[in-house]
Amino acid sequence: MIRVINKGNKLYSIIYNYCPRCQSEKFWPKNNPYKNILVNNGGDLGSCKNCNFKYEIEPGFWYGAMYVSYGLTVFIAILVWLLTYIFNKDMHVFVQISIISFSIITLFPVVYFL
């Protein structure tokens, strides 16, 4: 697999699911967000087995996570609406709302994982 972002960068840890400090141990048990959140949610992630870095949330994390989650959800809603509007301009508004709602609910684990 070709890696565009080199090891040692924080973005590398986010994209490839590694410890933010040593970048050798997985942060989530699996790379699939649906399996981590919906199927086998262990709750507390604990700490890194390699460097003993304790995974704990900083005080301002929830504010940042709230804004990022809102932005991603609005982006998904607008993108789905544009696609439904481009392919079928005569679609009823309630059908569009239900398609957008279904898309947001389906992609929730991906937004949560990010």
C-alpha cells in the first residue's frame, strides 16, 4: 500500500488509525468504523501497549468534535441533496428528506470514527 503521508505526522495517526505518540499500535481495535462502534464497542480504549500513552480526552475535545461532526453532517446532507436533485429534479421534498436522513444515519459511524 502506498502511503502518501509519512510516519511521524499527526495526520498519519488519524488516517491510518495509530497511536498519536509512537504510531506503532492501533488506536481502534479494527479499521472498520461499523465494527468498532456498532458491533463490538469496548467503551474505554485504555492505553497504547507499546508506549503506555493513556488515551484520554482533553477538556476542549467535545467542543471541537461537535463542530467537526456538525460540519461533516451538513456536508453529507448537501452532497446527497445535490445528487438527488441532479438525477431527479421532480422528486417530492419528503422523498428527498427521507433519502438525506437515511444517508446521514447510515454514515453516522464513519462520521463518529473520524
